[in-house]
Amino acid sequence: MPELRKDPVANRWVIISSERAQRPHSFVPQKPEKKHTTFCPFDYGNEHITPNEIFAIRPYGSPKGSPNWTLRVVPNKFPALRIEGDLNKEGEGLYDKMNGIGAHEVIIETPNHDETLSTMSRDRFKDVLFAYRERMIDLKRDVRFRYVLVFKNHGEQAGASLSHSHSQLIALPIVPKRVLEELENCSRYFNFKERCLICDIVRQEIQQGARIVAENTDFIAFCPYAPRFPFEVWLLPKYHQSAYDDIKDDKLENLSIIFQNVLQKIDSVLEEPDYNFVLHTVPFTDIHNNYYHWHFEIIPKLTKVAGFEWGSGFYINPTPPEEAAKYLREI
């Protein structure tokens, strides 16, 4: 019997269609053999092709812009928003508009074209998470921005235009709708119960155990109770923290361990699928609060969003999260 389940964080209903239940191998597509035969601007030695770097991790004393790096952050050559100018908010009849002001940056995670977050060293993975934090802290200083969205498109089906491992961030003058919905629902819960909703979810997931994928001292990864997509995983701190950029260096170590472990599990169970992940954190105007909890949402690209989903706002998921978590946990 199918189930309707409600996500309390996003206040969103999903359909868990157990009659369509699918095992991991049912999702594995036929993939062409990976070949790197074309020029890639992110490869080691092509630093002159990209815009000037904003941030990099390289040996001390190594000149800026030189090939001696392990991670680089550069402006997107084709940005969704541009950093120059003023917002100039105005109305046009009943419509509102402003200039497309923001920052669009690319985190080039490795100089090695064939390396991924799953295969790089643990220290290098930690550097990626460190770069997210450092760029968010820097962009906070720009009073035009209210939010930074960090995301990764891995693979063509996930929207990646280049196969070289990279993630992106976009600084926005507004807070994204999906984040606002989460903030409002979590705030409402806190006002009623005087507890953080996501902290309560973490406690319940630990107690029940059925949807846990991995955990360590500081972090937990689980398939959410009402996932939009098969094998969707949320990754978040066990302790309360509303702003990702508040994370300390010693916590980044444990975050890199569990994050890479989860991606390796997904690669193993689903045979290296394309995937997206996104970081949800608090807006710059509300950096320390008691009701919201930053988290990563990891979504393997296994199904397509079609007419029913677009028209209704519901999602149909053929794999119950308890089954997905069991497959991932046991790898």
C-alpha cells in the first residue's frame, strides 16, 4: 500500500509508492565509458584559462595563479549573477524587480581531472569543506548579500557542464524560497515547543535507527522520513548549529570523514550515479538562532521529475527510505 508522508522541515508531502519499490540495481543506467579527450579549463596547468583565482590552497609561498595548487576558487566565467553594481530595487506596476547582483564562484576541488570527492584523500576532502566556510565568511562582508547557496552538480544528468570535479556557490541578495519555507516551519515549531525541530529529528532518528546511513561523534547521515527521491540522504551535525560558517576546524575533520563515507556508499550501491548536493544554512541576517539547523541534502539522480510532480508539488518515490538506508548502511 502506498503511503503519503509529510516532511516536517519543508512542510511537504511525498508519496512513498511501495508497489513500485525498486532495488538499487534497478536504477543503474548504462553509462558510456569515461574518456577525457577534450581540453578542460580546470585541469592542472590551465590556470591562465580561468578567471583570476579568489582563493586557493597551495604550499606556503607558492605564487598566486601558479600551477602549484590542490584547490582553487574562481569566479564563474558565465555567472548567473554579477558582482558589480547596485541592487536598484523598483516596482513595475504590480511587479517587483532588481538588478541581478550577486557572486557566482566555482570551487575546483582537485587539479586531477579524474579524481572525485569519493576518491580523493580525506585531507583534500576536508579542504573542500574548509573552502565553503571561508568563502561564506568572506562574502558575508558584502552588505548587498543575504544568503550564500553552496551546491554541487556531479555528472551530466545532474547538470554538470564539465566533468572535472567542482562545486559552486552563489551569493544572493534574497533568501531562496525553499530555505525560507524551512526557516518558517522550524521557527513555528520552536515557538510552539521551545525546541529545534531538526535537533528533535536527529534524536528520533538515532533512537529508531532504521533510516540511519552513518554516524560518528559529531555528525549523522540518514535517509529522511519523507524523501523526495530514492536514496536521498541528509547529513548534519548532532549538536545544534544554525550557521555552517560557524563550524570549527576540528569538526571539519569529522564532517569530511562521514561525508566522504556516504558518497562512497552511494557510489558502491548505485554504481557511481550522477548526483546533486546542496547546503542549507541560515541567512546572513539571522546567523545565530535556536530554531534552525544547517544540513547537506544529497540527491542521487535516479528518477525524473515529471508532470505530476510539477503540477502538484508532490513527489513520488519508489524506494522507502528505510530500505534505502539499509542498503547504504550495510555496504
